Amino acid sequence: MADSRSETVFLRLGASVMAIAGALIAAPALAQDEQLQAEAGSASASDGAIIVTARRREEALHDVPVAVSVVSGKSIEAAGIRRVTDLTALVPNLSINSGYRQGSLWISLRGVPSVQGGEPPVTVLIDGVQVPGQDFINEELNDIQSVQVLRGPQGAIYGRGAIGGAILIDTNRPTNDFTGKADLLVGRHNDVRATGVISGPLIQDRVFARLSVLARRTDGLQPNFTTGDYADAGHGFNVGARLLFDLGNGFTIDLNGRHQHGKDGASYEYLVTDANRYDYDTVGTVNDPNVTDNHTINDISAKIEKVFPGVTLTSITQYARSSSKVFGDTDFTAEHIVLQNNRVTMKAVNEDLRIASNGSGALSWMVGGFFQSREVVNSLLVFGDPKGPTPGVVSQDSDQHDKSLAWAVYGQATAKLPAGFELSGAIRYDSDQRKSFDPLQTDTFVRKTFTSVQPQVTLKKVVTDNINIYGTVGKGFRSGGFNPYADTITLGVSRLYKPETSTNYEVGVKTKWLDGRLTLNATYYHTDFKNQQLFFISVTPVARDIYNIDRTKIDGGELELNYRPASDLTVSASLGISDSRISRFAAAPAVSGNRSPMSYSETGNVSVSYTPKISEKTGLIFYADWDHRGKIYWDAQNDYKTGSADTFNGRIGLSYNSLELSFYMRNITDKRFPVLFQANAAGSGVHGQLLNMPRTYGIEVKASF
């Protein structure tokens, strides 16, 4: 499966072109644009300020006292971001990696990690609508206006699950302008991705529509040395439609619908021993047959808003459903032993109703309520491989049904005080009643209600027009839940895992220099983390279960820099440091003081975007970034860790009017390292390991009108 000679020549040529273009960056930049416009954020104010919605209202990024990173649609395109997993490189202290299947992600934000089978440590909203579960997060990104990542507990505003932060994804809105664009990407191993968008008015000034489509296929990049092909091959398509009604007098209706379907390789972890766990080039004898995930996502939402004198009333209603059917090898070896048939379905109904002040007075406020009904069914059948020694013999059959009935009430207020001070307060009460049972077993029904009050207080001081400092104290909460009944019998794990809570203390400073062309923001935080949820995987028997660490303490900081010396040149850099340590673990007292698992010690990124004009109609496209991940421990005993790793990405191309042609490369040096490691998953000294994606490259063509 080595690259052909032509591919090697293509690769070397691309690398050489990028190196030459990189040298151009050292040349003097073109004349500065007197009215520089920010290329990030949900919108730009008339003065070029980046506008964010971190506190559910529009504010300038520089003014909002929240640690928030903003990635613009242009940055997403330049960096080749296709899913939320690719955001890792651009946001400090954030890591998102693929897991067992498409809807199963490992997310870590500020040392707060995901738990497979539980809820993510972040709340995700798409166009202001909260997604009901982790299966809806890893959608293909298309037609994105911006992504905002709020770091630190956001429970007072966004509710349970936002214990690590929140991710706000905004797509482009339809307007009176008739526009369209198309994008075709052709990459290594028959990686093909085509997208198209069309937008415009159906009734001028009143009804607007936007339609986006995406189709993709790939032969994959993760080698399977048993079958001779690639374990992550797949194909799929997405359709998104948005209707916006402006009925006059401040009355708007925003209808949004999305459909995604795909069939992709899954579960391409492989087993390693202590002796070969660092062999990334020849170890990959994992699946025969390859595991496939046939997955579908459907969701539809309605956002109805009415502006009255002094207040705005907002209602957001959503119905969402996802399904995943995973079939294939489950012994993670080259032998024909056992297969799995794992079906996971989720359906949910959400309603969020709130009323907020409008205007620019000294006091702004918001009160609201939230309701969610959700059901998850996880059916797992493990049986003997027809080619193996026990064909068809069932070794495990479970059918776990989980139901959640959640509601919340919340409020927030911000007061502008004398001497440049601003005081903000928010509070939310969440109640989450959960039920679980397995109809294939007897006496499995359990029920428990998890509740929490999540307050937050923030004090900001405007030192000068260019310097703001703030301090905040806030609480986060993630519900507990139930491990599968079958695992309590076979492995003796607890049926109940406890809810998490965290208290975060944070100080930050936001600064602007050189007439706003340079921004430098810094934060320091300390988090007291109670009942941290962690998961472990077992191959024999097949199991995924969650347990709690009693106390964890996290200290860290973040630094973000954005420098725009000219209208066509932007340099960005970020650094995140997270020292997460176990302070108490009653089940294993000896691990106290160890690094908490599944948390990188630091992350870093530097990127350069350069788009000078060659002539009136022609321009150069250059983008390059360096991504750094620090060391990470994979178990509470700190017996297994992965050292730091650095990857490089780039893009070089030309634009002509509304056309663009570029060559891109990701992971240029082909650096391989584990992004998931399950210690002792198949017995003592035998582990499950999943590597990052190897080097890839290709050509992309874009057109717009």
C-alpha cells in the first residue's frame, strides 16, 4: 500500500512549492488596508470588531469576559477543517479525536475528557440550537460562517454537559443577495469531496432560503495489513436547508433542517503489547472483515423570535434522530474469532423558551426555561465468526434502553457600573431524570434523578479602551448514568456512575495594540473537579464502562495572539497548558498525585495566512500551520503515556476573480502517534491503540458567484 512513484513526485513537488511560498512570507508585506476587517467571528461590527454570542447576545470579542476562541469560515476553508475533530489544532487546550464509530468522539477541553457511552464535556449548539447528544457532533462541516469555542464551565448559561465548555457553530444565513458556490476536492487514496451552496430571496425582503449539499467518498488512510485495504474507507452525503421568514415588526421565523447519511469504516483500533506499541508502520492487523458503521442523522428545528419594546421573546424547538449500525470484527486481531452487531439509536425533542432585554441600557437580563425528552437504545450482539472455531455461537446479547427527561430554568444579568466595572451573574437549575433497563434480562430497571444548581459570577474592569481584565467563578455539571446491566454481572462494575461537578476560578486579560491589528489575550484558571468520569474498554468480554475518580485538581493557562500587519497577512498563535492531577481516588489510593488520564499537558499552534494580489484579478493563496500536542497519560496509574508530537499542514494556490485552485497537504511529515490508547483492554499487557491520520494531500477547486 505504499505510494506510487507518481504520488511521490507529486508530494515532493508540492512540498517544494510550499517551501518557496513560505520564503515569500519573509518579504515585506503589501501596503496596509486602512479599514482592516476581521475574518473571524459570527459577524463584524462597523468598526471591524469581531462579534460573538458567548453570552447569548451579540458582543465584541474584545469586550466579552469569557475565554472564547473564534474560527471564521475563511479560516476553516484555509485550514481544511472538515469535521469538529479538525478544530483541535486551532483552539488551546482542546482535543477532539475519532473514537469507536463516527458518533463516538473523544473530546478533552481544559483537562475534562469525554466518556464513551456518556455525555461529552461540552455543549454544542448549531445555529443556536442545542444538539441532544454526542452522535450529532461529528457531522461534516459545510457552509460554516464561524465556530466559537467557549473554554471553562458554561453551565450557568448552557446547562448540564457544558462542564468543560461550549462549542457554537453558526452556518451562513440566507439574505436578499442571490449567491452560490461550489467546491471540489480530490485527494490521496481517491478522497473526493464535493459541496455546493445556493442562497437567495424567495420573496424580496421577506422570505429567504439557503440550500447546501455535500457528497464524499474515500478509500481510506488507516492501513489494515490483514485485508490489504484501509480500515477507514467510506462514503456519504449531507443536505442542509434553511428558510428564514421576516414577517415585519421584529417577527422572524428561522427553519433549519439537516440530513446526513454515511457508511464508514469504524473501530479500527488494533491490539498491541508493551513490546510493539511504538511500531506504527507495520502493526495494523486488526479487522477481518473491516468494521463498518452505517449511520444516519436527521434533525429539524424552528427558531421563532419576536422583538417587543424593551424585550425579545425567543422559542427554539427541535426534533432530532440518529442511528448507527456497526458490524464487523470485534476481537481486534487478524484471527477469525468473534463478530459484533452493534445498533445505537437516539431520538430527542428539545424546547428552549426565553425572554431577554434589548437595547443598550446599563442593565441587560435574560430568563428562560429548557425541556428535553431523549431516548437511547444500544443493542450489542457478539457471536462467533462463521470462519472461526465457534461459528454463530452467541457470547453476548444486550439491549440497553436509556431514557432521559430533563428540564431547567435559568437567568442572567449584566450591570455596567461606575469606573469601568461590569458585574455579571448567571444561575441555572438542571434536573435530569434517567431510566435504564435491558428487556433481555430480568430485574434490570433502575431510575435516578440528577440535579444541580450552576451559578456563575464575573467581574470585568475596562482599564483602557484597549485593555480589559476580568475574574470569574463558575460551576459545571454533567449527569451521571448507568453502566450496562450485563457488565455488572460479567465484570462486577457498578451499575451507577456518579454525576460530575466542577468549580472553576479564572482570571483573564484581553488587549488590543497597533490600532487593533494585534490582539493578545491570556487566561489562568484553577478547577476543582469532583467525581471525574472516565471510561475503560474491555475486549474479552466486550464492554465499555464508566467509573469515577473522587477528586481532581486542574491548573492551567492559555495565550492567544492574532497579528495582522497588512490586509493580506495574518499570523496567529496559541498556547494552552493544563496540569490535571488526581487528588483523591478511594478505589486506588496509590494514584493520588498522578496526572489525570486523557488530558494533554499542553497544546500549541502557529499559523500563517498570506493572500497577496499578483494583479487586479489574480492572487496568491498561502496557508501553513504547526500543531503541537504535549504528553498524555492514558491510565490513572500513569504506567502508559505518549510523548509530545508535532504536525504540519499547508496550502498553496491561486485565485482568479471568483475561482480558486489550491494544493493542500495535511500532516506533511507523516508523524504517527496514538490519539486513543486503552491500557490492558485485552488483558494484562495487551492494549487497544488508535493512531492519528497519516499524511494526505490533494487538489481543491472553488467557484462562487
